[in-house]
Amino acid sequence: MPVPPEQGDRHRAPAQDTAPWAAEAEEVRRHFAEGREWDAYLMLRNAASTVPAHEFPGVVSSCRAAGLEQAVETLLKTAAEREIRAVLTITAALHEQRQYEDAGVMLTAARGSI
């Protein structure tokens, strides 16, 4: 019989703190608003290529909180170009944070680049 998550013996990790990338997400939003798309995409591609896997869900959450859905897609698709172990680790981190749709987008993008 299914048990609600809060009553079960498997407890999820606490939600990622979005504050560490909040300032950068705001800067990306500002770049887009001021017509500096190149600068915004450069920041996003750099983050997607270098942010440690355990921090990636927080980066995605920060962009969502700043209203940057387009940026989230860029992050996920760019991160899917990393080496396979990093892709799987990032996908697992997204899954652990219950960001299932983001994990799915990333896996689909990675599968297309194989």
C-alpha cells in the first residue's frame, strides 16, 4: 500500500537553496530586457557547462524564479552536451529535487546528441 512521502521511511533531501544563483539569474534577466541576448546566453552556456551537478537544480530554480523559462531550456539543453557521467549526475540531482520534467528534457536532449 502506498504511503505518503512525509510518512514513509525514505525522506527526500531538502529543496535546493536558490539564493546562490539568484543574483546571476537576475543579471541574465536584465541582459535579456536590455537587448543583450548574447551576454545572457553566454552566462547560461557557461553555467550549464561548469556548475557542479549538485548545484544545477538550484540554478534552474533561480532562473524559473526570475521568470526565465527560455533560459531554463538553454541550461538543460546545454548541460545535456556535457560528458555522459556529468549528464547522468545532473539528471539524478534534478530527479532528487523532484524536477522530473527538467530531468526528462535533459535526457531527451542528451539522447539526441549521442
